[in-house]
Amino acid sequence: MKKTFIYFIAGCFALCSCNKNPLDITPDGRITFDDVFKNEIQTESFVNTIYAKIPTYFFNYNNYGFLAGITDEAQEVRNTFIGGMALQWQNGGLTPSSNPLGGMLDYSVWWQGIGHANLFLSYIDNATIKDGAKKSRLKAEVQLLRAFFYWELVKQYGPMPAIDKPFDAAFSYGSLKRPAFADVIAFIVQDCDAVIANQDVPLRITNVAERGRFPKAVAYAIKTQALLFNASPLWNPGNDAAKWAAAAQAGKEAVQALTVQGDYKLFADYGQYFLKTQDLGANIRDLETIHEIPAPAGVFSVINTIPTNGRLIGTSAGACPSQELIDSYEMKATGEPAILGYSDNEHLHPIINAASGYDETKPYEGRDPRFYATTWYNGAHYGMIAGIDHSVETFIGGLDQMIPQVQFTNTRTGYYLRKFYDPLIPANQLVQECRWKKFRLAEIYLNYAEAENEANGPALAYEPVNIVRRRAGMPDLPAGLNKDQMRERIRRERRVEFAYEEHRFWDVRRWKILSETDKLVTGMEIRKQPNGSFTYTRFVTERRASGWQDKYLLFPIPIGETNLIPDFAANQNPGW
């Protein structure tokens, strides 16, 4: 396995070698890297090839799966596609030679991006670009791309050697050692800081022609996220206060840099925010998005949708929200959690917060507005379908009823995903306008709040959390919370604010609570009574394969270990 990885790294960086060999020929139609960097257009084109290494995320995992489907946020409709990501994951498909996320979040993608970035950076200072500011900006963007690829790599696979230059032909790959996690984070932060200090990089992208390029704000996003992970229990088992302080300071600086002059601010309507691509130009309405993946929704408009009125709207129920996700939404009037937890391991007996105002007989009334923007639930108003005004019917016998483990068109949990999907656009027109928002301002606020609470207590953590809550129409957090209580509220806030946005998968791992959260997911069976009322019965809709909790827990590899391939089978991979 060690040799496999060494050969792989060698292959990734072979193109970076500056030494000549018999295969370095330039017949007609080929050019050397020296030629590339003598031409300004070709130099810019090379930057585009590096950007092309960024994955598309969203629903673009194996067979149109969502990452949410392998967390406690959702149950993916497992029979939708043979070999689907969720089915492989839950059945123990993660092995040293097979990764259900492969092709999207795969180490080869990240290493290729890093290799191309290092090659570019080794040439750019001597490149033929007359405009010094343009050259400076291109260099900074590639530094930021390198930081991005490194962060995505180590977030998943643990610390990797910090390599800042192309390898030469004589390099001994066997000399590479796994560093401390903090060391590679320092390398990532160093690149981010260089970009932040560069006056030639715009804070945000406003030109339509530059859609997809990294603005300076991405450096703040990566830095706050990386330092937050570095301070979290997974990588900070001794709870080193200095790590939390560094993460808090980075969060504070990011919030100030992005918001004081009004360059970034939260979009007014949480639900509408996810339905459109970011507008660019002189009068930008979406000032929340920091970076959006340019790829359009595409096939998303025919999955994760609902069957109704005797015909299918889309082709698959997709990743159906879990009851656990539904339970995490607070009550709007009181701002209090409706469900505090469960008194049993099956999650069938919720602990109801009497102070919240939650009514078990009317479970969907009065919840956090983000609940209504994220899920289609029984009774939700869908809108006009074929001239008929429709409200969702997930009760047994309803037009959108739950049909567990039978077919892939109907929900498994009693819920359908609404977030990202605009019901005003017919699914079969394939014109959904949403795009994946990789980084957005709300995350900066909550990254800062979490680190600030751990570093200095709740006092200054209140405001960033409350800013996010106010946009959603939720009351401020109650005064007088201690650090532990604030920690719980921030974690709950991240869960509902970032539902289906790929944060939950990583958060439960860095908090080291995976074994508490992902053993099973439940749904809600709803039956309509003759008098028009409904009864609600919780049930377990999916159990993860026996032993998976241990297999996918996170255990750091010893520092200095030469084997840089994650040893999944031996529980040695800190990124899963």
C-alpha cells in the first residue's frame, strides 16, 4: 500500500519535474511549460485547468447522491440506483481500495490540484505578463487554490506533507512523512494570509466574466474553517486553549473584513437564497455568497422531488429528510428547542421541551422558518400542479404517501427535500437555477461563534449566532447561557442553518460524536382519521450496517508514519 501511494504521488507530480528525460519531446503541435508561461493567454488558461479540479459537490456524488444521505440528516432512497453511494456506504463499502465518495472527494483530485498549483507557482514570477497587478492576482488565486485543495485533502484524509514546489526526477517519495495536523494547517493558513495581504485580489467577485474565480473572501472562509477544525476535539484532544484562541481571532477578523464596509451580508430570505444562482454586476442582490460552484443544477431538477396528483414530479424521492433533522428545528415563538433528545436508543420516544410550546398532535406548526424552507411535510402547500392547487399528502394513502422500501419514487421517511428546489419551475424542464454555494457568510458567523465560545465563553458568541437567527426570523438566544449550553445551541444552529450543505458529515466527526448520531434514522408514519385529524407514529426507517460505527470513527495516524494511504480497514484513517 505504501508503494501504491508513492507511485501515485510520483505520477501526480511527474509533470512538475524540471529535469529533461528522453520522453520530454516537443513535436509539432506541442509546447513546453516554458512556452506556456511566455504567453499571457496560455498562462491564464493554465489557471483555468487548476480551477477545473474543484469538484461540483451538491447532488453529484455517485449516482446523484447527496452527502446528507450518509448522515443523520436524511435517508437516501436506497433502491434508486444500483451501486448508489448511500447503499455502498451503509453496507460497509469503504475499504482501502474502494471509496464510495471516490471520483468526487478522492485524494487523487486533491493531489492533482496541488501538483498543478505548485507547477504554476514555480513559473509565474518569470511569466510574460505585462500587467503586474494581473500577474499578482493570478499568483494569489493559485496560492488560494492550493490552500483549498490541501484543506479538502486533510479534512478527509488527515495531515499530509506540505509540499510547495514541484518534485524533481530524483526526489525520493519514500522520504515523505505524515506531519502533525497543526503543521499542515499552518501551511494552509500561510497561503490564506498571503492572499489576504495581497491588494491585487478583490474581496468579492462582481464581474460576470469572472464567475467561479476565487475572491479574497475565500481565504477568510478556508482559514476560519481550517483553524476551527484544528481546535476541535478530533485534532485537539488536550483542548489546547491557544488553538481555540487562534480560531476565534481568525473568525473575528473575517467577520470584520467581510461585513464592516457592507461588502457581504446575509441574504434577506433564507428559503429564496437557495433557489437562484448568485447575481453579479453593479447592484448585487446576493451579498451572502462567497463562492458558488459555476455548474448549474442540471439533473437535480428531476430528483429529490415528489409524486402527486397521479403523476410523478421528477424521477426519485432522493435524499429524504430524517425525523432527527425535523426534531432539530426549534419553535419560532419561544426560540426554544422542541425536542431535547430521546429517552431510548431507537429515537422513538422524544424528550419534549415543555417550555417550547411544541404540540405532538400538531408537530409541524410554529417551527423555525428554516424548517418550512427545507422540507416538504404533510400539509405543506406545494402550489399549482397541472392547474390544481396542491398541498403535500405524505399520510398513508395520500397522493405523496410514504412507501418504505418498495420503490424509489416515494419518501421513506414521511418527508421530501424542499431546499434548493423551486416548485414554480416544472421539473421536466431541467431549468432549476440553484447552484452549490460552497462558502457563504453564515458559516463565517457560526465558525466565529463556536471558536469564541470555546476560547472566551459565551459573551461575544451571542451576536454572530443571533445575526444568523434573525435573518431566519428566529428570536435571539436566551441570556445567561453558560459555555456548555452555548455549545449545544451553536451545534443545533449549524445543523438547521446548514442542512444538506455537507457540514453535518464533517461536524459530527470533528466533534467526535459520530457514534451518537449516525446509528440509525427514523421517519414519521402519518395516518388520516375519519374526522380529518392525523395520528403520528415514529419508526426506524434505516439502520446502518453492523459495526459501521467503529469502522468509520476517527483515529489519528501516528505522527511520522510513512504510510500516507489511509488504512480504512485498520481504523487508522482520521478523515472518516
